[in-house]
Amino acid sequence: MTGGVFYLNENPGEYHKLKKDVGLIPSMVSEIIRYQTPLPHMRPHSDPRRKSLGAS
């Protein structure tokens, strides 16, 4: 959610829309999650130096 706070800070017009109409907040949350998804940071990293358990 910090990405959303950053976005709203960088786009004060959007923040003011939310303040005027709190009914927009549920869709804002969905858009923030879509816009600032954590998935790229959650994928497994491959390291050619890693070996499988039990490998010599």
C-alpha cells in the first residue's frame, strides 16, 4: 500500500477526488494493488550456483 500512498502524493488531483467521494475507495484499492503488484518480488530467484538438496 505504500506505492498507493506514493502515487496519491504524486497525483494530488486523484487524492482530492477520493476525499470528495469516499465511494471511490474500494476501486482505488483494487487499482493500487493492480498498479503496484508485489508479485515480481515474490517469484523464486534462480542462482546457477545453487544446488539441489542431496546433490554433490
